[in-house]
Amino acid sequence: MSELSVTDFIKNKEAENRFDYRKFSDDDTYALRDLKIAAEKKLLWAYIVALGIPDNAESKNSVYYYYNGKFKSIANPHVFRCREKMQPSRWYYKVGEKLPEPVIFTPKYSVEDLMYKESIGHVKFRELQKQYTVQGLADKYDLNFNQIKNVLYRRMNPLTGRECFKILPQYTFIIKFRDVINPDLWYIFPEEME
């Protein structure tokens, strides 16, 4: 039996030219770049909590996997929690792409309302759906018919008895519609606009 030397192991792994997720990349979103800058200063977790993401294991894992590149995006509730301190569009635009102007709003709702209330993004999406039909939108934006239908569909939540959305728009969905619906609007409700 031969003993494994840690220095030899490290040299072999470094020789493999593994992807270093901490390096800055042109594929970074503005938000991911901010996380990497905070991590360089050893302030990643403090920054995440300061943005409004809860200091619990589930939230930390979600953000950590996004930061490490295991998740392509971060969950909608986390983006919602950050909306007062970080423009939601920063999670959907890569560094170098022009960000839309931030939407000015007065927060009145919590993350618990995200599944139940129709955001301005939903209102604008329904207008588009009336203009193009669900199949027309699927064809125009190269999305699955069911993906669009599920964003529009509302159902009764068996636990609360309240009507809620079946799913919230996913990362790729928001990216494909960002030229016609500002990503900020998926996280702002009509009553919050000034």
C-alpha cells in the first residue's frame, strides 16, 4: 500500500486545469460578480445576509451552489428578498450587458406574497399572451408550451386554501423575455409602484 501525499495530490489536481469558479468571467452576471468580489474580501456570507437573504442552511446552500457554478441561477424568493438592496435585473444580465434603469418602488409585500400576488411582470406577460396566444409566444421565444402555460396557471394551495401560481418564471424564461419585460417587474407588485 502506498501513501497518498497531499502535495502530490494538489499538484496533480492543479495540472488538470480545473475550472476555478472564483475567477472573474465574462459569463458572470452582475450579481455573481458582486458575490465574487465579496468572497475575495472574505465577506461573502455577511454580504448575502446584508442583501436580505436569511442566515439559514437552505438559503446559504442555494446561494453557495449558485456562487460555485453548480446552479445556473438563484431561486426567485432569494431575488425577491434582495430587491430593495440589489436591482433584480443584476441576476439576469451579464457583466458588460447594459442594465435597464432600476424601477422605483415602495415595498409593501413580503416574500410570502410572491406565489400569491400577480406582479407587474405577470400583468405584462398576460398582455403579451393576449397579443400572441400561448402557442405564439412559445414559437416566438423558443419556449415549451407547457412552460408558458404553467407560469400563467393559478391553482389552489392545499395547505393555505389560497389561489397561487403553479410556478414562478424560471431563469431562462425571464432571460428570453427581458427585452420586452424588465426582469425587475417580476419582483414588484402594481401597488408598490410610485
